Amino acid sequence: MRISGAESLIMEALWANHPTTAEDIFARVAPGRGWSETTVKTLLARLVGKKAVDTEREGRRYLYRPLLAREAYVESESREFIDRMFGGRVAPLVSHFSAREKLSPEDIAELKRLLAEIDDGQ
Amino acid sequence: MRISGAESLIMEALWANHPTTAEDIFARVAPGRGWSETTVKTLLARLVGKKAVDTEREGRRYLYRPLLAREAYVESESREFIDRMFGGRVAPLVSHFSAREKLSPEDIAELKRLLAEIDDGQ
DNA sequence: CGTTACCGTCTACACGTGTAGTCAATAGGT
DNA sequence: ACCTATTGACTACACGTGTAGACGGTAACG
């Protein structure tokens, strides 16, 4: 089930803090977006419909919690993106950024660390 | 100007071979998609409207050529994706793939080569 | 117990997108 | 010069998405 752009903002808020109320999500997401409360509710309802979010009644309101794990979401989005853009391989993407000097020193350090780790594993 | 998913397939065909005719693009893109010829024409027209593709008359038909460079497209899509998914940094993405053993030996070799290259540059 | 405030649901609407049919212009062949 | 085949333009339509108003049920408070 596809998560749209606006919906993914709601998911981010939920991943950061759950279970929680629509009001809380509204408070944390809407300011940066200028969304009305209804918009947040609509998006939540759609996510529940898509089975990406689960609800649990708490008094007169719902508590929302993510059903879709962020890991799984990142995984499928990444795969799709890398397939579309870089023929399914990771190195060309890194190469692309490296060629444009968009790699920060921290990036470079961490990449080295990762590769060393992989070598250790072998 | 945003390029949609279907449109990006047309762009790929154009990047691979240009300038060329709608018929040629149809021949190369439609089979894998089951698109009708009109669909390809519509997408081309939209891309021309978005100024991502340029036309030049050749007899009774057009020759199409990309106006938007693939480099620029990849750049902006990548940036947006990395911002959305990994807080704007490349290393977490690689780390994500590395953790799932989705890095091919070629990926790893190329990453090493890239890092060595960067070191040389310093 | 009745009223009120809150909160989710229903409804709505414009716009982009995926997909394609019909039409009109015109280049080319005879 | 005329007919025809080709090719882009116009039109269309359903569906997802971004965005939000209106409404109705029900929990809570008095």
C-alpha cells in the first residue's frame, strides 16, 4: 500500500512518538505545514484505511500507533528509488554525491567505518 | 517542474537516444508497459508543456529531445529522497543497505575505490 | 439526566496522473 | 492538384492526493 507525501509526514510524527492522539500529531506536524486539524484527521483516517496505522480507543478519542514499521517503509522506498535512478545499485548513488562534493566529512568517516566493518565480517 | 513516474520512463528513453520520434519512443517504451501510442504522445506533450522536452519539426513529424539533463534530474530527485528518508545525509542510506546485506561485492569494491579517490584528493 | 464540547466520519473539490479515443491538419505519393 | 495515411492536438475520464468544511455521536461535566 502506497504512502503519499503528506501521509508520510504523519507517519514520521507517529514513528517519533506513539501511541498518541490526533491532537498531538496536529500540534507537531501542522505548524510547519499550515494544515488545519481536519486535514490531519483525514490523513490519519486514510492511513488507518491503508492499514499503515492502528487505533485503540481511549475514552472518547483514539490513540494512534504505526502499524507499518519505519524500517520497512524506508526499505521499500529506498529499493524503489535506487532501482529507478541507479539501476538497483548503491555505489552509483554514492558516486553521484561524491562527484558533486555533497559528502560531508562525517559521511566519509562513517562510510569508511562501514566498509571496515564489512571487511571484518568477511 | 515535477516529472511524474510515467513521464520519467519517456525521459529515460529520450536520454538513451535523442533526438528521436514519438514512434521510436513508443517502440522502445510501450512494450514493457502495454501503453498505447496515444499514451506515449500524451506524455510527450505534457513533457513539452513542462519544458522538460524540446521539439523540432522534421517534415510532418517532430523530433523530440530532452531539455532537462538526466544529471540534473537525478540530482534533484536524489536530494529530495535523501532529505526525506535519511535526514539529508548519504552515509545512513549506505548503512541501511549495508545492514541488510544489500551491497553487492561490486558495490563494496566501488565504494572503496571512491573513498580512496577522496583520500587522494585531500 | 440534560447539555455541551470534543473528536472522528462523511462529503467535497480542485488538481495531477495514468491511460486512451477522436479529430483535424498536412506531408507525400500518384 | 487530390486523396490518403500519418501524426500531433484536443478531449475525456477515473483515481489518488492535498486540503478542508459540516455533521453527528458520545463522553464528560454539571
